[in-house]
Amino acid sequence: MTAPNLAKIERVDLREAWPNEARDFTPWLAENIAELGEALGIDLELQQTEAAVGGYSLDVLATDLNQNRQVIIENQLETTDHDHLGKLLTYAAGYDASVVVWLTKEFREEHRQALDWINQRTGEDTHFFGVVVELWKIGNSLPAPHFRLAAAPNDWRKKTISRVRSEVGALTEKEERHQGFFRLLYDALGEQNFALPRNRPSYSAYLQAHIGRVYFGAHFTSQKEARVFCYLNGDVDWNRQLLTNLELYKEKIHSELESLNWQQLPKTYRISLARPGSIDDNPDTLTEIRDWMTQNLIKFKQVFDPLLAEFVDQNPLVEEQPTIE
């Protein structure tokens, strides 16, 4: 019997894909935040990157869509240290976060134990996670990211095991509805040449696409609304300048997109359009909602793209110089 020709799984250095944490990894994570959300079992929606906390900057500020609570994410593409642990606690306090995520290359045992200790002594409304980010490849394949939980609240591991079982077996009924709905939305937008993330949606309650420093997306809210939106995702001053510029064209924008909601969030802005809707609605209503999302996301892009392009040409966002953290 001939032995099968099998490839070897190899681990890839994180710096090969992301040489600089701030310039390379954080923008990638912002664009692919759903992948981290799946590892945590949380439907994450990006709010902002490099969010100010006093004299410091939090890497990623997000929202737990299902629970409508604040999520902070601190990145460290090296082994954990006391400095980042201190920053993590500072950011958690600054944003009164309910979910706190420390994403790193490797956890020192004392830092993993520190997160476990915090989880044991905080209430049910606060959750600390330690997550190891890895890159793997098979043969000459492109490296694939993998998020591995190193620390989590005591009851979360059972939920994670349940989630993994549902992934390899049957999804829950609600997860199946989300998957079916947003994959059809993804395909409909793709047919209209709408820029989309590489991976089709899994079982999350939203779809999001990254275009420059603006994030377009659609999701169901916990208030039983269907929403399409765009986030302004530069630094605080850049966001403010862009919003001021867009407000000059408000009359024109509202002639194309009625009933827009212009909402200030912590350090960022969201422009959105909503209608009643839930994933639990009947199939005919869901088809109507999906058509509504498709039409309005395309219209969002058509209306905002020229205004954004003009502003960015005149006000380029200054990137920080490359450093190795």
C-alpha cells in the first residue's frame, strides 16, 4: 500500500505578515474583526481603531452586538509584559468596558494567571480574555490566522466548546438564519461589484466591508432594527474634519438618503439608516429587508465615495512611522 503524500503544517512568524503592529496588524484586525468574534463567541462590530484614552491609544474599540456592550482590544505581537497589562486595565476603566481582550503572540504564565484572577473576582458583567494569535500554513499555501483562547471567564469555556461543536455539526436555529441571510446579502452585493471582505459571513448578526478609513455595513440590532451604516474611522481630529466637511453636503446627502441618523460614538461617528426588522421575521419580510439593505448600501457608497475621495485628497491621514513594539 502506497503511503499518502501529506503536507506538513508549519507555524509562521507573525512579523512576516504584519511587520508593524499599528500599521499592519491593527488595520487587518479591524477589517477581519468577525474572525476574532467567532473565536470569542461574540458578534463584534468595529467602532474605532487607535481610540484615545488620556495620553494613550487603545488599539481597537468595538461593540458586542448581541449584548450592546463595549469591547476593548489591546494588541501585542510579542510575548506579554507588565506594561501592556497596565494599559489593558487603563483602557478598560477609560471606556467602562464589559469585554476586555488582550491579543498577543504568547502569554507568560503570570499574565495568564492575572487574567484568571481578575475573572474570578469580577461580576458577570465584566469578562477578560487572553487570546493568542497564530499563523499557520500547509506546504506553499498562504498563511492562515488562528485565534486561540488562553484565558477566559470560567463559564465561557463551556460556551466555547458548545460553539465549536455547533461549527463542526449543526448550527443553532438562529445561527442558521443569520448565516443564510447575510450570505445572500453578500452575494447580492458582490453581483453589484460592492467591495467585500474575502470570507463569506458565517453565523454573525452583521456584514461589514472596509473601504479606506470608512467602514460600510449592515446588521440587526438588539432593538429589533435592521440597519445600514458607515463609520468614520480615522483619528479623532480627522473624523471631526471629515464630519464637518460632510455636513456641508447634508442637503445633497439627504436628498439621496432620507432619514439618516448622524450619531457621535466614543471618538468616532456613525451615519446610519434603520427600519424595523429582526432575523426572526418571516421569510417574505426578510427578503424585503435584504433587498432594502442591498439597495441602501450601494446608495451609501455611491453618495459618500465622491465626497470621501475629495476630502482624503485634501486631508491625507498622517500615519505614524514604523516601529517594532
